[in-house]
Amino acid sequence: MAARNSRRMRCTPDDVFAVLSDGWLYPVWVVGATRMRGVDPGFPRVGTRIHHSLGVWPVMLHDETEIVEWTAPHRVRLRPSASLLGRGVIRIDVRPYGADTAVSMIEEPVSGLAALLPRWLWAPALRVRNHECLDRLAFLAEGRAAERASGEPAYRASLIDPEDGVASKQAREDVHESGI
């Protein structure tokens, strides 16, 4: 039996899938993924992969995660592979829940060293890890929803004038008003 976590998010299923569809964001919301090495063209089509690393420098393992199913905005199934640790299966189910969204994450090791360990050992560790993964995913998806609702991007593309490298008048006023 797999480790299962669920979380309610204040956003739409489309907001969740917008985050999931950006392979470069993977290490931002996945605990343990520390850096991106590449994203296959066409990601998140079934069969495409993201290439990332696990661990902390100087001990890092190269990993890749393949899209096995992509049914936006309802379900994604991933197959991570981390060398000696083995392969896993992750399913993320997303559904409307009133004005919010319910997201469930189910994960199970299926081969390698992790699959040889007893469930009572790996399941609690995965539940703790995936609780934090869902919190991070919510932070990103809810931020997208808030940005969309405000009608303004969360960044300022015009802070620096490319012609002279000087901050725009509006950016200088914003910094002055904020007391920075």
C-alpha cells in the first residue's frame, strides 16, 4: 500500500496544473530535488522527462522523472528513477472542492533499495516528505491564483531600463515608498 497525502488549496485545478506543467519548477516544490539539469522538449507530454539531482552537494544523485499519464487538470502520474534507490510511482489527483481544489499525492517505491524496505519504514518518511511537497505546491499554485486575480504579474519586468541600466521612475518610486 502506498503513502497518501491530501491537501486543500485555495486555487483552481488549472493553477495546480500550471505549476506541474513547468518542469523547471520541480525542485521548488519537490522535497529532495535540488537542481534541474534539463527538461525534455514537449514536456509534459507522456513519455517526456525532467532531469534533476537529489541530495546535497557534494553528494548528489542524478535522477529523472518521466510523465506516465497527463490528464490535465485531473491527474498526473510520474515515474521517478534515482539510480540505486530505484524507481517509484507517484500519482497526483486534482479535483474541485467547492471554491477550492483538493489535491492528493500517492507515492510508492516499486524497485531498487527503497522497495526492499518494509512499508512501516518507508511509508511514514514519504508521508512527511509529501506533506511538505503539497505545501510547496500549494504556495506556488495559490500564488498564481492571487496573481491572476489581481491582474498584475508578481514581478516587475520594467525595473531596469535596458537602454541605460537605470531603474525606471516607477520602480524608483516603489522602492522609495517601501522604505528599502
